[in-house]
Amino acid sequence: MRIYLTMEPLTLLASIATIVITGALARVGEITLDGTIERFRQLIGSKSPETLKKLESAAIEPDALPEAIEVMATLIEEDEEVRAIAEEIKRENETKPYIINQMKNVGIVNQGTIHNPVFNFH
């Protein structure tokens, strides 16, 4: 049985931002972070070092991605500066095949529908 839910904009935003930043963090040895992604990483590190640690963990262990999305959603909801950069990252990346595939891997499809959701947002 598949469950279809409409994803709220905050969760969608957090999902895309988390996937982009964890993907970039996973390739730090291969690429140099610059521009929006580097600003985002620095901002998260200064405002919430614990969130950055969760993102770094998710970059190494993809099974931690749903929890990282949850933590990111909370930070985006609470901080306008983080939200603004997350919105910019979303605009720049939401149609890229890598992002779409990663969203499907965590149960998000069609950028707004969830199959068998496993998130436990508080």
C-alpha cells in the first residue's frame, strides 16, 4: 500500500537544501565548496553546529538523511537568514536529476508527494 501526502513547503525546502548540502559535503575532497553552498555551510555552522554535524553524518551515512532533513526543517523554520539561503539553493537545484533521484530515495517524489513517509517531525 502506498500512502500519498502533499508535502508542506517547509519540508520540501528542507529536503532539497539538505540533499544539496550533504551531497556537497560528501564530495569535499573532490570539489571546492563555493558560492551559495559554502555560505550555507558556514551559516549553519555558526548558527547551529549540531545541525552541521547531522548534515556531515548524513553525507557519510545516507540512512541518516531523513533525520538531517528534520533538523534542517527546524532550523529553516526558526531562522530567516537560513531560510533565505535555503530558498536560493532550492531555486538553483530543484530540477537537477541528482536532487530528484535523492528525493525519490528518501521517499519524496514529484517534489510534493511522499511515498511511505518515515519522517517523525515534532
